[in-house]
Amino acid sequence: MAYFNHAFQKTFVGTNGFTDLNGGKLGTPGNILSGGQFAFVNAKTWTLQNTATPPETCCNLILAAGSIYQRDKIGPYHGGYLESNKSKEINPKYVSKFYRVDPCDPQNNIIHIGHTPYTSSAALSLAITTAGSDLEDGVYTDIPLVDTTAPTGSGLIATITVTGNEVVFVQITNGGTGWVTNDVVTTSAELIPAIAGEVGVQPTFTVTAGIGANCCKDFLCGETYSLRIDVKGSPALRFLNHNAYLTVSYYTGCCVDNDGDPTNVLIPTPVDSTKVMIGWAEQIVNSPLISPFIYPVVSDESGTLWYPPGTSAAFLAAEGVDTWDHYISTGHVDGECAGLVLNGAYVDTKFGDCTFQITDFYEKEPVRLYASEVDLNGDPCVFSGVCVVTECQGRQAMGLGESVARDVILSEQYRQNFFSSDFRIREITQGIAVFDYIDRLSSYTRYYILHNVPRFNNPTGVFDNDQYLLQVITDGTVAAFEAFVEGWLSNCSDCTELEVADCVTTCNPVVPTPFVPVNPLGPVGPCENIL
């Protein structure tokens, strides 16, 4: 009877490419697939198929990949490790799906509280739309730019570099206000005659701006302001056995008298809102409950960014920023507000390759952040609190080397090549050979061919067909493989088009952060790095 009500999966390592061997019999001298190579083989003659020319007939093929092992024997009797990894015969009539799963980078959850570069209407970056022509080479600083599409933005100032009589670099000096993404701006001949002379063509730039949310809130003296933060997801649950949460509070200080008039000493006036945001951020980084999951950045009332103490000096120098313990308040500026950026920043720990076990946990889910201003009772609904805007939703990675390595190990164990938990037995049986082809810190593309083998005489079987899912691990897309399979299937199957499971739209955070993957237990590398 049929064994599975789902497809039996077999994994092939193809990180060294779709082989260009052609016409020889598999296994003969000169026709041996090396580790990481894969190819199709004629099911009757065992000859390697030309990768550039798929069969013109509806013929059965076998998918084969080179062995990932380096030695054929581990003793006088136990051998066959260099035997190539092969599928069952694949009848193209019974292929039901051919698809590719692209790798996707993870994205951390990012939320903005109050007035930040993202929630403002300032221009955040400029892309060169047209570089201009016949311009005079040089670096031009503090150049005002004007809106050519919807004249609502103002105050945009940039530094422009001209090389070879055209613009090669532009950087915002002042983002101004009232800008909208995709606004097109240009220079002015009156403002920069050296660039936009009578014979030159003025350059133009496309604006990327904040979302323009109305997130400016005044914080008054004599008040205590509280912010509730929740951290949800697998990392928090594993750390605490429940979701993490914290309420941070900041007292703005006593109100001062108004020119000595005793009747006005308690009139609440706005204070520097930057101090409120720094007060909240300090409590976040000092909390043992949520500090492992959140990296806060403060945006002061002028839009300058301030980072936590201890941030990399190299990062601070590269970005031209500083830590908030060096912030000196000059008081509140009417019409200006500060904000706070919360970045989900959890990094899991890993053991190295030598001490790797297939039961080791590895985190894939990003933390999810929630925040709201609350009153003294923790109620967020009885007043109008500071606004909270999500810039980037947390996104789980796809194609991780951690997942791929486990797929390969499972498939090899089905072939009776077991991955021992004893490190010495693992060394003898070449158990760590998988890491010669799969880097646990990298991401991989995966191709799948789903086919079945019909059971025409199976009176007692529960299922009439055995399904097989062939997974090929590659280092990026392989155009020759895609064209070969599509050409082969088109001869006798309706399943001729490659389906692609790609990534969702990438989120490009506005506020830079010094995120560097750090493994406290050392690098995930070969044995020499650990022993």
C-alpha cells in the first residue's frame, strides 16, 4: 500500500551549479558529479543530459547530485559514500508542479512614537533623476532645491557633487517641510550659476519623504507621562514564558513662576519633549525584561538623532551622531516636537558547526512591538496620547542555512547516512561534510519538482499514488536549470511554467541602526574555530 498521504521529500545539494557534463555515462571517468553539482540523467541509458538542450521527446529522466562526502569508505567494509544521490524515475506526464522559493532577508519590527524623521513631512533622501549636462565640476554646499511638481515643499537644502560635468552625488543638508515622496526638485540658475549656467542642463532629483503624520505633541511641566510597551513573539515567550511588557514614566519637573507673579506659578507650559523621550529610552535600555528585544533611538526637537550610550564609536562617527547622555537641552522650541524610534533587535545565540545538533533551537520569528501612552492607571483610552506609527512590520526570513542544513541532514539519514550526536563518530562518518556546502549563516534558493508514481494495481492501498517532492538547494537562481525543466515538461505536460514564491516588498528603514549579528558563543564555522 502507499506509505504517505503527503509527498516524500528528497533533498539534493546543488550549490556548485547545474553541471555542463554532456553525453557520458554517469559514474564513468570524466562523468562523475562533484559535490554540489547536479544534473539530469537518461533513465534508460544513464547518460548525462545536455544542460543547454532539453529532450525533444517525452522521456523519463533521473535527477542526480554529487556526493557531499570526501571519502568513499570509513573502514575496510563500509563504503559507497561517494555514490551520487539520485531520484526515482521522473515521468514528465506525472509532474504536477515545478516551483522556486527565493530566499528572503528578515526584517525587524520598527515603530515610531511622536515626531520622528519618518512621521514628519521632511525630505529624507534624494535620488538623481537626471544628472544634468555641461555642469562645472565641484562640490556645492547648502544649495536650495525647488519643487517642480506640486509646489508644497519648502526649505530643502542639499550638498551636490559634480564630476565629469554631471551630478554624481547629492546629500540632504536640511530636509525642510511639506514634502511628499516622488516630488521632483531641481536647482536654480540664480542660486547656483556655476552649476546651472546658460549652456548647462539643470539636474533633477526625486524626493523620498516622511509620511507627514500629525504626530507633534507638547509635553507640559508638572506632569508625569507614561508609555506602555509590549514585546510579543517566540523570543519573548522563550525568555520569560510570557510576553514581555513594561510601563515607563517620566516626570517633566515643577512649573516655574511667570516673572515672579505668585498667581501664575502653576501655569503649565511646554517643556523640551526630547527629555521625555530620553527618559523613556533610558528606562527601556535599563530594563532586564525588554532591553534584550528593543533598540531605541531618540529624535530631538530639531530632528537630530541620539543613540544609546555604548553604541559603536565607528557607527557614531560614520553617521555623524552621538549618544543621548551627551544631549544638552536648550529648552522647548514652539512648534517643534521630539520622538522615539523602537527597533526590534533580538539576536539568538548559536553553537558552532562542530558542536551542532539537529535538535538545536534557532529563532526565525521577529519580535512584535506595541506601544501606547497611558494614564496613571494604565488606561490608553481616556485621553489623546502621543501617536504611534509602524514603519516596518516584522518579517520572517526564508531560505536560511539553518533550515537548509537540517533538510540535507534528514534526507541523508533516509539514505542511511546518519548524523551522529557523538562528535567523534560524526567525524568518522563525515557527518560535518554538509557544512562544506551549506553555510548556516547564508541564505539559499530552493527548487522543487513534485511528481508521482501511479499504482495501477493497488486494490488494498489507501492512496493510489506515491508522491515525491524533489528539493534542489542552489546558491541563487539557476537560469539553465529553469529553462531545461520547462523545456522538458512542455513536451508532454501542462505543467510547463515555473512558479516563483518570492519575497514581500522590502522595507527600507529611515533611521539607521548599528545592527551587527553577534554570536556570544563564537562564529558558526569549521572545527578549527572552536577546538
